[in-house]
Amino acid sequence: MKTAQTGFSFSTTAAEAAAGHDLTGKIAVVTGGNSGIGFETVKTLAEIGAQVVVGARDITKADDRLSGLKNVSFIPLDLADPVSVDAFAKKYQSVYDRLHILVNNAGLFLVPDLQKDKRGYELQFGVNHLGHFQLTGRLWPALKNAGGARVVAVSSIGHRRMDVDLDDANFDKKPYDKWAAYGQSKTANVLFAVELDRAGQADGVRAFALHPGGIQTDIFRFMTEEEKQNWNERVMSSPTPFKTLEQGAATSVWCAISEALQGKGGVYCQDCRIAAVVPEDSPEPLGVRPYAIDPVKAAALWRFSEAATGVRYPV
């Protein structure tokens, strides 16, 4: 069983990250697990024995993709709708009393126009961060009951595009910028992991954030053809080209199960290892920017999120 950080790299697949592990008797939840790297994460965790519950909005796609998988079930989940989030958590906890792994994987990318979720918040921030904040809080009793649980937040290299602006998270004062909005939501994912890990340690709940790598999935659906072409050309000429879906899911799986992270938490990972902290103005594409792991900002975002969702964790 691999336990050292140095055993993996950019090209590691989810199956390779999972090799030697047995999750029999463990329960996992993966949001957005009916497509893309979420689906690969679900398959991998299920193949090593976990009972996996998928939460996703598209019921037809879930039925089509998940029906043939063993140890996998589905509960509808719309992270833009707080009623749906509460219903998912209630349904889950009517069946299971514990949760060992929560992979907050679902997300939106580059919503072209300023739209709001049903809480009244900018849609990318609402789905990518607030929906997962609410979901994790509602599932907290099950996470606590696990006697050792991990929460994995799928963030992005995109966090380098914008810090969280708690004074104008909704772009009410500044012009809407889809790239900045996405970046804000991905920074929020990292900050959430930082504060969640601090708050959850006493109950054995550790949290991690990660960049999965560049992967061509249906998350690109809001991009124009010109944007896709420019994106492809830029990525293919960079030192970090596109990953396959199997490679893209590797760091999610690694964060969920790796012994190398035992006793650690609140960190940002990439390529199945803890990422370096790089200056905010660094030209390097990888690494985590300091504002995304700032504990003071993380605590402030937590208070903001509690007010936005009405969810207060019992920690």
C-alpha cells in the first residue's frame, strides 16, 4: 500500500491512487457523481468496497450512468436550491447514520450572465460553495458518527483568479465577470476546507481541498466555441496539459483515503500531493495562493456562509 507522497504524479490515475485500499463497510457521498471526474471518483471508491451515494441534479443522466454500478445509489440534489439540499440530507440520514467520506465535487464553470441561486446569491458562488456548505452542515451528525471522516472539496487552479469578496460576493457593486466569479467560488472551496478542518478535528473530521487538473468534461458547456479553442491551445502548449478523466479523479480519491494525509488537514492538494504555497502574483499556474488558505479569511467566510444559508454547524 502506498503511503508516501512521492509515489504519485501528474499522470497517476484514480485506480492507482486507490490500489491496496479496502473501503468495505465505509460509506461515501459524491456530489455531481453522475458525470466527469465525479463519476470516476464514484466508480473507484465503489470498486474498493465503499457504499457510494451520489447526489446530482440530472436524474436521467444519473439513471443512465449509475444503473450498472455495484454499491452505488442515487438521491436527487440541486445545490442551488436549499430545499433540495435539506431533502438530500434528510433522505441520506434516514438510511445511514454515519458518513466516512464526503466529496464535494459538483460545480458550475463560467456561467455567462449574472444569475442567482434560490438563496439569492451569484450562481457559481451559490452552487460551488454555499450549496456544499449547507450540505456538509446538514450531514454533520453522520460525519461525526463515523469516528473519523474526511471532507474533500474539489477546488481549482481557477482560485488564483480572485479572492473572496465578502463585501460584494454578488457582483452588485462591480461588473459581473464570469472568470472572477468562478475564481471566487473556487477560493471559497479552499477557505471552507481550512475552517472546516479546524472546527472538525475534535470530532475526527478532517477536510482537504484540491485542484484536479485540466480535464475536458461537460463542465465546459457554458464556454463559446472560440473560448474552447483558445483554452485548448493554451493548455496543450503549457507544461500541465489536459488529464484524462481517470487522472483527473486521482487527487480526489487520494485526499479521501491516503494514509499520507493521516493527521493532516486544511491543505490544498494537486497531483496526489500537498501543493506548495506560491506568491499571489506568481506566474506559476499551480500551487495555492496565500489568500486561499488564510485562516482569518476562512473564519470570516464561515460566518458569512452561516448567515447566507441559515446553517450553523454543531461544532
